[in-house]
Amino acid sequence: MFPETALVTGGASGIGAAIVERLEDDGARVTVLDVAEGFDVSEPSAWETVDAVELACLNAGVVTGLEDVRQLSDEGYRRVLATNVDGVVFGVRRMAKVMLEGGAIVVTASLAGLTTMATDPIYAGTKHFLVGFVRSVAPQLEARGIRINAVCPAIVDTPMLGPVRDRVQATGIDLLTPEEIADSVLTAARDGTTGQAWTCLPGRAPEKHEFPRFFESA
């Protein structure tokens, strides 16, 4: 069963912990890379110590928690970019160097990366980057026999929601569970396609998002 080996960033809690549990239940040997255990995904030198695995789940992410960009500090801005963007770019770069043919990368993006999220524009911006990055880097990785996809969940019931959780539930919006996203990650990893953005919505199986075709090949 694919994979036999895996790594999960942000694997100590939330969606990451659910991915780890799901992989281990399937018999995979999983390496957890989490800031709680001393691994900083935004530090390039840290990635140089990471060995090849069959599946890399680049999941670590944070929010600013701010709607009003006037309140955004330099530190808060750079923190979310470092985790959400640098952590994925450096992870993909490392896997592109060491991952063997047949390997796969799954990036945890967000439905906010396919639409808008007025409650946290900076977070949404980082997720738009991830979707664009995954789609754009897919061809060169495919040439090396490596697949890369993104999962784009709606709102997930994790500690990252914080005080927003009560407001979301008050609106009647259904929350996804981390376990549902873990299943979606494995679906994307095992599908055999690449460069896809898989939407994850409550009560529905994960689906490949259909992007408009602006250019048709001759």
C-alpha cells in the first residue's frame, strides 16, 4: 500500500496529527516535522537534514486572525508567509532533489485559495499562492516521476479556529473534521494525477477543481 514512508509538516496537532494517524493506520512509517518538536519549516537549513520519503504532506500553516490589514504587524505578516509559503517552497525544493520516481507531494492549501476570505486576507493570499505554485511546478516534477497536488478544505474544526469557531457555528456552517481532510490527502496522493486542486466540502467526497481554460494547446 502506498506509501510505505511519509513525512508530515505540522504533524503534531490538528489536520497534521490526523494525517499522521491515518498513515500509520495504513502501516506507513511517518516522520513528523513540527515546530513543537524543534523543526522550523521556514528554515532552509532544516530541510537539508530531511531524507527522501514516498509521500510528503506539506501541511503546516498559520493564520493572522486579522481582517483589517491596518492592524497587521510586520512580524505577523512575515510569520504567516514564512510558515505557509516558505515552508512549502522549501519542502518541495528538497523533495525535488531527493524524492525517488513514483513519489508524491500533497500540499494543504484551502478553499480560501480558490475564492475569497475577507476575514483574513493575508491567509487567503498565501493559499492562493500555494494553489498557483502547485499547478505551476507540477510539470517539472512530473518529468522526474513525482506527483504534486493540493487539497483545499472548507472550514475545518481545529484549534487554529480559536474564538472564530463559535461565530462559524452560529451561522449554521458545517465544519469538516481533521480526519476527513486526512482521507482527502490520501485520496489525492493515490489518485495518480498531478497538478490538481482537490476541494473538500462537508458531506461530499473530495473533487478535483475545474479551472477555466484560458489557453488551448494547438
